[in-house]
Amino acid sequence: MNAYDLVIRGGRVIDGSGAAEKTADLAIRDGEIAAVGTIRAKGHQEIDATGALVTPGFVDIHTHYDGQASWSSRMKPSSHHGVTTALMGNCGVGFAPVKPGDREMLVQLMEGVEDIPEAVLHDGLPWTWESFPDYLDFLSERSFDMDLAAQLPHAALRVFVMGERGANREPADADDIAAMRCLTTEAIQSGAFGFSSSRTLNHRSSTGAPTPSLTAAREELVGIGLGVRDAGSGVLEMISDFKDLDPEFDMLMAMVEASQAPMSISLAQGLNPQGWKKLLGKIDRARASGLVVKGQVAPRAVGILLGLTTTMNPFSAYPAYREISHLPLPERVARMRSPGFKEELLSQRAGQRGTFILNDWHRMWSLDEAWDYEPLPGLSIEARAQRLGESPESLVFDLLLDQAGKQLLYTPFVNYAEYNLDCCREMILADNTVMGLGDGGAHVGTICDASFITYLLIHWGRDRKRGELIDLPTLVKAQTRDTAMAVGLSDRGLLIPGKKADINLIDFDNLKIELPQVVRDLPGGGARLEQKTTGLLATIVAGQVTYQQGEATEDLPGRLLRGAR
């Protein structure tokens, strides 16, 4: 009999601890790493990893697969970037707990906040649950291409307890807070990894209503924090505008103190290039005082993809375009190419409030095969138009018709105030930060940042030309051991005996992110952005190969995880 189920031989092992790369074999038995080193015994299956990087599977703590997990076994696009564990239910939005009469409100909120179309959610969600434990029971019967963990979302909890009062952001009374505390404890004891909330005006439902958790008072947050403490474990995830930094941060720290749980807070560079450092400084001081809090950061700018196939494009609000926006793409392209259409459209002005991001020409670029997400100002739409002696609108109109109407444009809205990614490097290397914010499973027609993980390795570990690189052991640790430990997953993220056998094999020299594209594989034929990689040789979950050369195998060893371990 073979001594091991699988032996990976001769790989360049980066084990997730931050230690230097070493050449070694890995042996796997019963879904766990059994041995690392020179292994003479045979495996039932063997993989020659000579020349390939061998890393732990990537742990993504900021995704929104809450709906997708109910209708699909494959968590694309994260699956194509070596993710073997994903934490969903971030930003306070999700689909449980829910009363039948409130389902539509949660759908509208998810559509508005996370750009998942209402029609897709109506077709895909089976709604066989009401309580959060019921939702977890439903997911526990399913199999996936990665492990999934869930958080209790504040918006759903608030509406479940308070009904329309909660949706309208009315203050919670003592009875409301007591109920939310009990339900939080129940959710975590049944397997939720923690609690998430949003306090940003950017999060609105498809009707334009702010998220129900926007103005939740200190008493409410502390009460929920006590519910986390009552459960005995759990994590907190929070996003806020921090319009008034000091009192807002103090309120969040009151929740951390009450819960005795770790919190991660979204951290990014806004229009003020140095503003993020004030929040990070407060995080550092809170950490020094004994509170467990980290800033959740990204390896590049967060940017919107614009085109004729995506949710928005620079002409979405122009009357001439709105008249044809319902047409199939080939017909739309034909109409746009017809005589006089361009002149008519360019003579109009957008009539939709807040469209500045759609025509921020000096901060907009056209994607091409050399795209690397740190583009030079001289290649922007505005700079190109000036060189051509035409208006940016005219240039964009023509670009959108390239590739039979499938050309995409990119406009970053955080982490690119200074036209470089130096701020991201600082955040990655800061003591009290953790990688996240990729939003896999969300923003299906506007953002495709599940590729953050591959980009972290190739840009900062190999390709960056506009500044210093970061060593690979540090980058791998940041996306494996560090993210796992941030949410209490001590059983993975390291390639040492006894840990879960979640592993990636990578042809690092040839690792590349492909350009995003729109595919139609959501329920009801709904469209979403997909972005694949080349050079990811294999992904292994619990000792089973789930992807080879980017192609799925038949194995689905991923399961719902219950409770932080």
C-alpha cells in the first residue's frame, strides 16, 4: 500500500511562515499535510513540482459569495486565483436572517451595494431559510471548490428584528438591541465566523436608500458586540466613511472592547493622498493599547470597469445611448456605428447625478494586453485625446466600439490619488494591516478585483517597474497565514505537518492575469465579469486537486466551515 494519498515532489516551497523558499517534497494523507522534506515513500498520486512554487492555498477574507454559494458549487472568479478558503457576508449585507416579507429588501440592498442583479438573485436564491442557523444548515448540505465561511450581516439582522423601522434607520430601542444580541450569539454558536457592518453612504440599495446599518448608534453596536462575547468567539468586519474620525473610531473600539473580538476596518487612500495614514495611526495606537484591530487593505487601486458589456459606461446617462441600451450588443454596436449617431450623442449631456466617475478622463485608461493596474498619466484617455487633437468623449466613443464592442475602460477611485501604488506598498508592509477588499462574487458588472491575490504576487513580487518589490515569502504569508489567523483559522495557511492540505502550485515566471471579460453563466443567463490566470498549475483543497492549468476537475472537497478554529 502507498504510504500517502499524494506526494508533491521537488517544489520550491514557500510555507506561509515568512521563511525563505526551500526545495522540498510534501506528503499528504487524509486531507492534511503529513510530512515536508525529503520523502522516499510513494503516494497514491504523485506530482512533479520541479521548478514550481508550492504555497499554501490562499485565504480571502473579503468576499460576497452569500448568494452564489446557494446556486453554484464553483466560486468564480476567486477559484481561478488559487483561493481555497473564502469568508463571505462582508459589509453588512447578506440573505439571512430574513422573514419572507423582507426578502425583496435584501435583494435590492445586495443589488445596490454589491451590483448583483435583482433578476439573478430572484432566479438563483431558493429562500429555504429564515434564521441564520437555517441558512448555514442549507449551505452545509452543499459541496464547493473551496471552503466557505459566513458572517452575520448587520443589515439583515437589523431588518429581521426591527422590520421597516430597521430599514429606515430608526434608532434601536432596548428591546431591539437585546434581540440583536441574542440572535448574534445564536448565529455564531451555530457556525457564523463573526459579524459585519457598513457605515458608508456609498452603500445604497437599488432604490437609492442608504444601508440600514448606516447610522446605528453606539448602544446598538455595543449590544451586538456583547452578543459576540456571549458566543465565545468570532470576528468583526466594518466599513465606514469616517466623516468624523475620532468619535466614529472610538465607537468602533467600544464595540471591540465589548465583544473581546478582533475587528478589521477597510483602509484605503481616498482623494486626500495622506488621509488614510490618520486612520492607520489610530489603528496602531488602539493595537498598542491592547485592542485587536487591523486595517483591511488592497494590493492595488479599486477601479470600475466601463464598457458596452458592463453595468456602466461613460455614456450610460446620455439620452441617445439610453434609447439603444436594451439592444443586444451586436445591434447596439451597429447603431452606434450608423451615420450621425456619434455626433448626436456627443451633442448631449449626461443627465444622471453622480456621473463624474464615468467621465473622469484624466483618471481613465483603456485596457490592453500590457495592462498592469499601475498605468502612467500619459496614457490616460485625456492625455491620449490631447495628443490626437480630439475630445476625450470622441476618443472614448471610438474605443468602446473596439473588439466588436467588448473593449473595457478602467477608472480607479481609491488608492490612486497620486497616480502610483506607493500607498498600497506602505499598507501591505504596515504592522497592523491584513489583505482583503477583493469583493469576489460581488460587483459582477463593474469591478473584478478577485484577481487582487494573483496581482499581489506578480506585481509586488516580480513585475513592478515604478518602485521597489516585496519579497515573495512576505507576500505569500500575507495572503495565507496572516489572513487565516485574522479570522481564527489556525488549521491552515502553513505548509507544515498537521495543517490542512490546501496548496497551490505556481509557474511563477509565467504567472499572468488575463484581461477581464464578461461571461453569461449566472442564473437566468445573467452576466458577470470574469478574470482568469495563466501559470497557476494546480490548486489543491483538502488534498484533492480542484484545478489543473486553470481547468476544473470533478472534485469538490470544499465545505461550509462552522465557527473559527
